[in-house]
Amino acid sequence: MLTLDWSFYNWDVISNFVLKGLQFSLMLTVVATLGGVAFGTVLALMRLSGRAWLVWPATVYVNGMRSIPLVMVILWFFLLVPFVIGRPIGAEASAVITFIAFEAAYFSEIVRAGIQSIPRGQVYAGQALGLTYGQNMRYVILPQAFRNMLPVFLTQTIILFQDTSLVYAIGAYDLLKGFEIAGKNYGRPIEAYLAAAVVYFVICYSLSALVKRLHARIAIIR
């Protein structure tokens, strides 16, 4: 029978190892979400513009990123970019840039689907009022689309938080890395990985429950 050392679960482990990793994981999640939504919105508008010189680059980028595992993108960027520019970037900076670039492809599809979910009558109404394409998107389409997309955005953010554990591959100090180091220092790797699994589960389950409640409220508003 497996015997766990319950003394491993103490405040010293949390304060000295876990909190630093959790802080980076949360920071990476927030920054990648905001950057991914902004870049993804641009990509979505490019794909919906109807202009071939905008549609094709955005389509190639989105489909290309969605066809490659995130861990491969992280490793390629971390190993190849310093070789090209001649100086190291750092694990944390590489993780932030990679996550924004990668998640933008997924947020782009969410934004594109949200825009296309708005009835065409709304577009025609804006055009009838004399609004330009940009004004129509800014004042009429996007506010409605983002409200519809909010639950999906948050769901993708939860997936993004889970994916932050992949930066372990390049040595960034994330939540999983904090538990891993604590397990090595105390000689209790099983307890460390078990605690990491519980923390990830609690955070993601709580956020999923929040998204479910938000989705129900938006459905009532509709």
C-alpha cells in the first residue's frame, strides 16, 4: 500500500515553492488571454474582410498554428529564435510570446464564429445608418458578438491555464515546476505531483462552474 507523508502539505512548501509558480501561471494565463483575444480579433476580421490579401495570410496562420502541438511551438521558439537573433530570450518571455501567438489562432475562430452568429440584419442596419465597416464592427457587431462569445472565451481560458504546465519543458517556473522542485527538495515526489493535480483540479473545476453559471445568465438575457 502507498503511504503518503501528510507532513509534506504545509505552509512552508506553499510559500517557498508553490506561490511563485502559481503567480507565473496566472500571469501567463491573463496575459496570453488578453493578447490572444486582441491578436485573434485582428485575425478574425482579416478572414472576414473578403480581401484575398488579408484572408489568405490569416487563414494560413490560423490553420497552421491549430495543426501544431503547443509544446512543439514552445520548444521551437525557445530553441530556434535565440539561434536566429544571436542572444537568449529566457524561458518566461518565450512562454508569454508563444502562448499569445498560439492562443490567438483559437481565439480567432471563436471571434469569427461569434461575429457570424450576429444576424445579417444588424449589419445592414448599421450600413443603412451610414456607418463604415470599422464603425459597424466597433459599435454594432463586436459588442453583441463578445457577449455571445464570453462563455466560450472563458472556457478557452481554462484550457489555456491547464496548458501553462507545458512551459515545464523549457524550464519556466510555473505551478507544476514549483511542486516538482518541492517534491525533490523534500524527497516526496508522489505527494508533490498529487498536490499539483488537486490544485489544478480545484482551480479548473471552480472556473468551469463559474462559466456554467455565466452561460445560464446570458441565456436568460437572450
